[in-house]
Amino acid sequence: MAARRGLSRGLGRALSSRSAVLRAAKLGPAEAPPAEERIRNFCIIAHVDHGKSTLADRLLEATGAIATSAKNAQVLDTMELERERGITIKLQAARMTYTAADGHAYILNLIDTPGHVDFGYEVERSLQACEGAILVVDASQGVEAQTIAVVQSARAQGLEIVPVLNKIDLPTAQPDRVAAEVQAILGLDCTRAIHASAKERRGIGEILEAVVARVPPPRAGSRARPLRCLVFDSSYDAHRGVIASVRVVDGALRLGDRIAFLNSGAEYEALELGVLVPHARPVHSLAAGEVGYVCGAIRALADAKVGETLAHAADARAQPPRVAPLPGYREPRPMVFCGLFLHDGDRFELLRDSLAKLALNDASLVYTAESSLALGSGFRVGFLGLLHMEVVQQRLEREYGLELVMTAPSVAYRVTTTRGERILVDSPDKFPEQSAIASVEEPFCAVEIIAPFDCTGALMELCQEARGEFGNMQPAGDGRVLLQYALPLGEVISGFFDSLKSRSRGYASMDYAPSDYRAADIVKLDVLINGERAAPLAMMVHRAAAQATGRRLAARLKELIPRQQFRVPIQAALGAKVIAAEHIAALRKDVTAKCYGGDQSRKKKLLMRQAEGKKRMKEIGRVSVPQSAFMACLSLRGAGSEAAAGG
Ligand SMILES: Nc1nc2c(ncn2[C@@H]2O[C@H](COP(=O)(O)OP(=O)(O)OP(=O)(O)O)[C@@H](O)[C@H]2O)c(=O)[nH]1
């Protein structure tokens, strides 16, 4: 699945590589905006791998927005084309012109939606920029967990949904069976479902006609109102600042207009307006119903976050303001937290600069400095979910050449103290003494799982172990079952997905969305090494799982911490009460023992290597602890851990 940041980065890079061209690109003569009834704004929604990107490409080809590629995308003959293709796959919005069977030319805006639930809010905003959605379902696979999730989101936004059964070229395709499934599970009328093969370019014309005929045009009459645009995506370009993708909801935006973002209050001038066809084409104005981009030398994404409302500065400043923000704006809310440290503690400045640069491109990234005796200076970073965390980690390592140490991910608990204070605890460091806690609440999420029927028992057991609350179970067609559970988010982020896959032989698909907070008996599990509290190893766990987790952690640390010259006790404790204990026997590690005393140079090398190894160790009291030990807790927490670690 294409990760959200990948999309933004892709377009950012694509635009930046063309920024010189763009600056030189001539702004053509001003044109009248297309009539609302000739505009269709739509997106393509699908479960991963059902063919969303391939179909998007075909629609662009069929309307002449991009050149028709050779059959095999890998053998595109020119770099030019290849680049174009790369851009089209990663674009966030593309404008096509299509002459329909009724003889009229229509402007079709295809708006890309991020595929993953981590970016659910951004999906919601992209969908809000559309009036319709093409639902792609693989005719050989049928409805999957994310199919249900995306349809629910599209419905919530009131979009007209056009079902397309893709991959009918496959011998295993059963479009009629899958149509019945879509109808039964999703309640979508499939009598007019389109049979298509994006691969073989079948059904493409029918899909374009269906977009024109079935997706409603933008609401008429809104052009006379004061300007309001929805920012449904934004990315940062080093040369031009923030590029905000917008859907004009009311009024019209003209080049040179003074603009304001209603939630952040930031004001700028619209220096460049454009549409993506799919290359960026500067325009003089964008009117209600249209989709395009705005640049205004906007310095930080924080000023123009996804979900913002852009208006004319004068309307925003008027007393009382002449415009209200579009409803539903939310600050990005991190759900998963972890500590980020460096293998090489000396490069802290680089980590700080890299995070700051990344945050320019990712308004949902939040971080605060954190310092740990064992791991040095680093940051506590909040992410939208595990995928987001992975993407950030990879970007920091790849783009900034950093070698990171990440502590186990944790969720944020709501703690009410005995003094009546309510605090959000996203790190074991901040967990109050047990005696000062009145109550703790943990975040829950709504989970939907689709799996073969014969795995039902194993998966229900898994959800039960993860303290899940059963919601519903129903047939999902083709010998499969749909399970709905409410699960603690803390369990979902600790190996649950791996366990789900292993207990369903890889066949289950799953989707989750944060729901609410519920009371939970959460405690802080401390680890003591040689009597010293090892703060980076502390965890917040459910009391019922504390003892088993403590035992596994102590046993794992015993394996990971090298023997020292003295006996090292390892203990897991709840407050002052030790609940699990191990010890490492004393031994002086003689790394040269194998060298039979003869080969001096080899002996030297080994001693040097041992010294290097020591450098990578961190001291907890008198004990040298390797980096790997700090990651030990990653595979321990939660119910799914045994399966996740053991396969
Ligand atoms: N046989 C067949 N394969 C197809 C068809 N459409 C797409 N595919 C293949 O299915 C795979 C997934 O297609 P994508 O277009 O990348 O799917 P997607 O839904 O965009 O996936 P993500 O971008 O990863 O979310 C690719 O290997 C495509 O070549 C089709 O009509 N027939």
C-alpha cells in the first residue's frame, strides 16, 4: 500500500523537479471557469492491491491526460514517460477533460486518497472534496476489511458510490458472486456494477460514462458566496514552500488575492494557482467546484494543515467574520508514541534538524525532547499509527542517514490522579506513582476482520486474549466471516496483526479505527538491573498481563545482556513489589580464549572488536546493556506476542 507520506513526498519531489519549468511556464490567457454542471469530482477507493492505481492510470490514458503506456510498464521507452508515469501514480489530484456520449466536454477531477487508516482523517478530508467514489473490488478476491472501511467513510461523506469489479481477466474472477457479496455485505446496489480489467483496459469507457452520469456535479449557486476552500492535502517544497491542494467550495480565488487560513490564522498572498493535468498548469483563478493547488510562499505545513479552510483575508478579518470555517476540522491526534534515540549519541543536533525538516512535510508529527540516562538525548515522538511510525523511521534513516534506536511503542493513557487532575500519559516516565492514581483509561479501536470461516475460533481466541469485546459476526461470502470487535489500541499495536496473519495462514485482512477511551487497570512495570531502575525498559501494561510480561522480559534480558564480572540480578517490579526475577551468573568474558595463545594479531583484533562492542553498550549502574535489550520489549507486550515472536 502506498504510504501517505510517500504520496506527498512523491508529488513534492515531482513538483520540485519541475519547479524551474513551472516558474518559466507561461500563464496562459485567463479562461472562464468550467460550468459547475460540467465538473465531476471523484476518488477511487479500494482494498490494497485491488487495482486502484492501475485503474487511475487507465482513466488518465483514456482521457489523454497521459500517453498510453506500453503493455509492460517496466519497458517504457523514454525517461520522460517514465517520470510522467511516476508522477501519475503518486499524484494527489488529476484533472482530465472527457467528452462524454452526450457530446459535452466534462472536467473530471480524480482525487487520490491515502489508503491507510493511520491517515483516516486525511482520507475523510479527501473524500469531502468529492461528490462520488469509484469502488474497486478485485473480482477474484471479493470484499476485504478495507473495502468495508472505505465504503463506510465514503457513505459518511454522502458520496455516490460506483462499484467496479476489476480483474475480470483472471481465470479465478467471479464477478457475479462478488457483486452479490458487495450487495449483501455493503448494501450497495450492484445491478449496474461495471465489469472491468484495468490491466487489459476493459470497461474503462463505461467507468468514465458512469462518473459523468452518476456522480453529481458540485452544488450550483455557490460561486456568488464568499470564498471558502478545503485544504485536502498539503506538501512542502523547498523552493516554493507549502503546496496546498484545495477544493474550492464557495466563491472564487484569484491570483494575487490576499488569503487566510481560518484555523491557524496565517495570512499569505496567492502567488501561484494551478491545476494538475497531471503536470502542474498555472491558472488565473479557481472557482467553486474546481480542484487545484495554491502556493503562497507558505513557510510551514502547520499554517496550512490538511482540513484547513482557506478564505479571503478580508472576509476572515471582518468583524464579525464573513466566513465560517468548513465543519469537521481536527488537529492531527497522535495515537502511538515512542522514544527516538541515536545509536551514535553525538549526532543529536542532526536528529533534531532532521525531525524539524520532516515535520515541515508532515503536520501530524509531534515531538518533544526527551533525555534518558541510558540512551542519551532524544525525542518522544507521536504518530498517527504504526504505519506512520514506520514511515517516519524509514525516512529518517534513508533521507537523513541516521541510525535510530526506538523504544517500544506505547499508546497514551488518560490518568486521573487522586487530586482530581487529568493527565495524558504517553510514556512510562510520566506514569504517576500507583498511590497517586485514582483511575486510568485506555484508547480503544473498532476492529473489523475478514477471514476464512475455519479460522473463526482461533481469531476469536486471539481477540479475547487481547481483551477484545465482541461486537458482531456475519458471513462475508465465499466461506469467509466478518468479525467486529472493540480492542484496546495498545494491544493492536503490539504484534496483533502478525498474530492475526499467523493464525489465519495469512488469509485474514483487518482494519481498525480509533473509537473511544475505556477504564482499564494499567500499571507501570519497572525493570531493575543489578538493583538499578532501567527507565528505558519500563512499560505500561494491563495488570492481568504484568506478571507474564515481566517474566518474559526478565528472561529475554538475561539472554541479551552479556555476562559481567559479577552476578547481575534482573527483576521486574510493580512499585516496590518484585513480580519476576532472573540473574546472570558472573563471568569474565575472555574473547581471546579461542586463539590458542599463538596468533597475536588475531588476538589484538578480537580485543579491539570487544572494545568497539563496549562503545555501543549503555551503562545502567555498573552493568553494560546492549542496544538490542532496549528493543526487547517490542516483541513482548500484549496477547499476540507469543505468536508474533514464535510464528
Ligand atoms: N490481472 C489483473 N491484474 C491487475 C488488474 N488491475 C491491477 N492489477 C494488478 O494488481 C496489482 C495491484 O494493482 P495496483 O493498481 O497497484 O493496486 P492498488 O489498489 O493501487 O494498490 P496500492 O496502491 O498498493 O494500494 C498489480 O500487480 C496490478 O498489475 C487487472 O485488471 N487484472
